[in-house]
Amino acid sequence: MTELNINVHHLTRVEGHGNIIVTARNGKVKEITWEIPESQRFIEAMMRGESYEDVVWIAPRICGICSIAHSTCSIQATEAAFGVQLSEQTMLLRKLLFNAETLQSHVLHLYFLAAPDFLNVGSVIPLVSTHPEVALRALRMKKLANDLGDLIGGRKTHPMACIVGGFAKLPEASQLKTMQQRLTQSMGDLKETVKLFKSFKIPDFTRETEYIALRDTKEYAFISGDIASTDTGTTPITDYLEMTNEFCVPHSTAKFTKHNRDSYMVGALARFNNNYSQLSSEAQKTAEDLELKPICHNPYMINVAQIVESVHVVKDSLRILNELITRGIKEERPEVKVKAGRGIGAVEAPRGILFHDYTYDDKGVLTKANCVIPTNQNHNNIQKDMEKLVPHIINRSQDEITHMLEMLVRAYDPCISCSTHFLTVKYV
Amino acid sequence: MKPKLAFFDFTGCEGCELEVLNFETELVELLKQVDIVNFREAITEKGEDYEIAFIDGGITSESEIPRIEGIRKQAKILVAMGACASLGGVNCLKNFRPMEESLKIVCGDTACDYTWYYDTIPARPVKAVVPVEYELPGCPMNRYEFLRLVKSLLLGKRFELPNYPVCVECKLAGNVCAFDRGEICLGPVTRAGCNAICISNGRRCWGCRGLVDDPNTDSEKEILQKHGLTVGDILRQFRIFNGYLEVSK
């Protein structure tokens, strides 16, 4: 009978620290744990007492990979608190900047973190000599996304040009045109990416769950809209606490989230399942090509949803660039009037829906903050997936089971450094 | 034999490690010259026979101390990457209030009954725990400065950080002085090497690269006075990345 002693300490190729623990005796599962030993940083406590300009400066430091998402969410929460009105140009630039991060993060995950599992290598590094065209394509696509981030945000990691009310520096028309050409040329690399992932055998595993993502009536939502659930419909972002239901469990200090079921999923697949009809036609074609249909309940297909979204954000960026070039970039200095109040920001970070909830006093000094991060919301879902998956594959070798579990966690692209809270999920 | 490099992450956002992955052709060239044997964020292999160790993030928990000591023992050269590892960085903001208060803020009133569980100590830079050969300050670090350091190490040359303030680079960039735009800027006392990227993008300097060796505090005070500001105003600003200096005094 099967004996299992799986202990993956500090799972590699994920952002942040996580452990997988599975034990079985005589074919019976004793323990399945997705454990997070990441050090607590107390970000929400750090922000208290800081002025709003410093708050939005600290917020991106929550996570190096999704710093644009945290920056945007922090800025939007602050704008909501102060009642700041935004120009159309600001919204266009903000979406463009956001697309840069989504593309950058998805390419990083697909090529550097996920693809090595399918190509049976430990990392992207051996690919430089064995599959140079794959490695160079990955670096080229990442560079493009980073350059777009640099152009609009001043810098991709911890951007500085995006500020409360607008932008401190605006791109020039010639720079936008160059970027337009480069993005158009990148469609070839995207096609090759589709081809590459089409050649991979994605594990077949399904577990029905609830999917939560932003939804905007006008477009495939990343930085605007209401909260949508595949189970319960839409809710305004101001009621986010009813959706996330975050709570500490005293004996494990875990912060869990759940809504309509035991757990829910956020991220690329959750967005795809909720908002498929708003994807660009090229992105929908890509989904068809890769056999991804809504509602898909296979978590390993998150990788595929990321490819579909990569196509979408490139197409969407081309549309935005075209609009910005046609209307011409106008100098505008945002006006911000500080006032006391509470504001909630919600954006779709690459890994899923993210909330920043701030309360400011009349001097613009932060008195209270709450940040609910995507990976935090996915934890419970990862745990439940593992609980269903392990009994299914219990007769396979320990190495094979370990590999399947590692791939499962990696598919979620967990971003544990985002842990603004202490996260420890412990089931015994 | 190619030198063996290892990357380790402690408490931080992992943005500096990400900067290493943000190279394009430079990364391919780098891999011809060195072997990366440990880089949890990007590779599965975990080699323990490295010579040069790069540390991302600062020290904020008890369990991180023996871990960094172990790395120090193995590495011939230890490099602190980014503001958290080299200066303490934003992590040190938590040092300004009692731990129990931070716990309550983040995890609610019941959290304090479980303080035994939270392995957390006042945040500090790597050099506060073990000796460090080189530092690459900045939030995030400047990846071209990282490349310059690696090249120097490969050639056996000494690597030096610029020892003049951001103002020098800012003037060269032709920027309007942030003080003249009515902002509090830390450029006059902060170590250059970032090409004044924040001011060039319409912002001010937050001091993420730390102080120059002999900051011209008199001149900074003069500028402050001219603009009706006090030393207190600037210290408050300096705290965002350099709070460790203030607390460790």
C-alpha cells in the first residue's frame, strides 16, 4: 500500500515562500497541507500615520512583480477617498501601464516558472542552450512589456510617474509610435507562444468552484467595474468585505477567505470565466485554439488563460496607443484636494482581484488601511484542489505526485511576497 | 571553472531579484560567464557550493538570523541587493510602533494572545547581522549597477558606489529642482547612481539609495531654510527607506 512522505520545503519557481506537505499511510491520506511560512511585514501598520503621497509610494513595495497593480489600486483607493475626478487621458494611460504589467507577469510565469515543468528542466536557464529560440523569445517579450511599463510608469518595478489624480510625466507621441510598432511585431512571438503551449499536455483535473473577478459593462475589466461571481452575480466594490470574508484563525493565525462555497478562485481563469465575451476576437480565437472554454474548472488551465489574456492585452494596448496618438497627448497637472474620508480601490492584479481600503483624516494622513491580496484569496482553493487531487493519483509514485502538486500550485502563480498579512494554512 | 552565484530572498518584495530576470541579452551573456546555482524564485536546483551570494530583502524574523549566518559562512563574497538588504528599507517602518500594536492593526484584537506565534523582530539590514562585502542600494536596485558589480568581481576589480549626491546626476539630466516645484527632495544628501530617475519622472527623491558618506547637511539645511522647511520635515521623509538609521542611534 502507498506510503507518502512529501515535504517540498520552499517550493521553487513561485514568488515568495510556500511548503507542500502530504503524508499517507497504507494508502490513506493523513495530511495534505499548503503551508505559507512567509515573514510578516505589517504593511498596513507601516502605512498608518503616513501622508497619502507616501502611502501610495509604500504600497507598490508590497510586491516587486505586481508593483503596478498595488500602485494603481493604492492610487485609486486614495482618489475614491478624496473624490478626485480623472481625465480620459489618465484612464487610457493607466490601462496601458496596467497592460504592461499583466503581459510582463504572464510571460514571466508562462516561460520562467511554468514551461520548465512541461519541458522537463529545472528552470529557464538550461533552455538558453537546449531551446535558445524559446529562451530568447521569453526574454524579448518580457523586455517589451518592461519597456512599455518604463515608458508610461517611469519604471516597471515600483513605478513613479503614476500619481494620485494622473501622471507626473507624460510620454511623447514619437515614443508611443515606436511602442505601437514593437507591439504589432510581437504578435509573431505570441503566436509562437500559443504553439508552444499547444504542444504541452496540460493535466486533466477538474473541481468545481466559485470564480470571482472584476466586471465592467464596457470592457474586459482590469482597473474598473464591480465584483462579479460565477455563483452570485455582481456586487459593488464598496461591499468587498462581504465577498472576501477575510478572518484570522486564532490557533494558526491564518487569514482565510471564502464566499459562497468552501473556497473561491481569483486570477486569469476567474477573469476568463466571468468575462469571456468581452475578450478581443483574437483572444477568443486563441482560447478556441487552446481548447479553453468558459466555465472551465481545471486549475491547470490557468496557464492557458494567461496566454489568452496576453493576446488580449497586446491587442488592447494597440487600441489604446492608437487612440492616444490620434487625440494627441495633452499636458495636464492633476489637481488633488485632500479631505477626510474612506476610499476603496479594486484592480485585477495578474494573479487576481486586489483591494486596498484606506481611511484618511482631513490632512490626508492615513488612519486605517486594509489590503486584501489575490494569493490570499486563492489559498483555500489551492488547499481544496490538493485535497481532491491527491486521492485521485495516490497510486502513482511519490515523485509523480509531488510533481503534479508542484505544478498545481505553480499554475496559480502564487505571489506570496504580497503577504500583507501573515498567511499560514495548516490542516491536520 | 565559472564562478558560482546564488540568490537568496529574505523579507521583501523580491523586486530586486526580478530586476536580475529583467535583463534581455545581458542575461544570456552573464550565463556564459557564471553559473547560477541557487535562485529559488526562478530555478528548481538548489546548489550549496556557491562563492558569491546575493541577498534580496532584509532581516525581520528570528529564524532569518541563522539562515543568513549559514550563507555568510559559505559565501566568499556577500552582496546586499536593494534598500531592504542594504539600508533596512521600508520594512523598518514597523520599528516605529510597538509590535503588539502592529499585530492588532493587521490581524485584529485577538492576535496579541498569540504573539508567541509571530516570529518577528525589529527589521534591520543584512550588515546588522553579518559582515557584507558589497551593497547595491536602491528600491529597486539599479540592475545596470548590479551588472557593473558582477563585471568588477569577474575581473577581480574593486567595485565602488558613487559618493556624490543625486543632485549631481539631476543637474546633468537638466531637471527643474524639485524644491523649486515646492516639494521636499532628499537628493542633496542621497547617494547617486540612479540617474535621478524619480526627479526625471516629475517626482522627488525619497532617499532609497541611502546617505552619501559625508552628507553636506549644512547645505541641505540651507536649502530647507530657503524653502521654509525644517530638519524635522526632512527626517520624516527620510524614514521611509532609512528608518533603521534613526532607530539604531
